[in-house]
Amino acid sequence: MAAVGAKEETFDVWMKQESDTVQALGMAYAERETIEASYRVIQQVFLLCKWELDEMLLHLKVYNAMNGASCGSDKLHGPNRTSKSTSLCDKRSD
């Protein structure tokens, strides 16, 4: 009978005295797992978007090189800054 009394005592301690602590620990663990999983997904999405953007820029550079067009920075930051062109990619006027 002593074993039954010890089990009941352990149950009483856990359920009546430590219940809030155990529940708070479980909630903190679940929140941490959720945050870490969300962070991993956000990292994957960011890397995928970066890869997609890099691929698009590469294709644009290849297309412009094949068609003799200049793209981007020279229109915005170069000597032709006041150019009336509204496009970033125009045929070169060399």
C-alpha cells in the first residue's frame, strides 16, 4: 500500500502544485518549435526569391548582350542621367 500512497502523492504534487509550471514549460517549448520552423521556412523562401531574381537578371544580361542593348546603371547613374529615356534597357546609340 505504500507504493500506492507514493503514486498518489506524486500525482498530487504534479497536478496541484506544479501544474502551472509544467503547462508553461510545454507552451514555451511549443512556441520555440513554431518560431524555429517559421524561421526555416522564411529562410528558404528568401533564398528561392534571391535565386529567381539572380536568374532573371542573368537572362536579361544575356538577352541584352545578344541584342546590343545596355541595361540599367548607365541610364540611372552615368553621364546620360538627364536622358529623356524612360526605359532602363534601350538600344545602344554608339
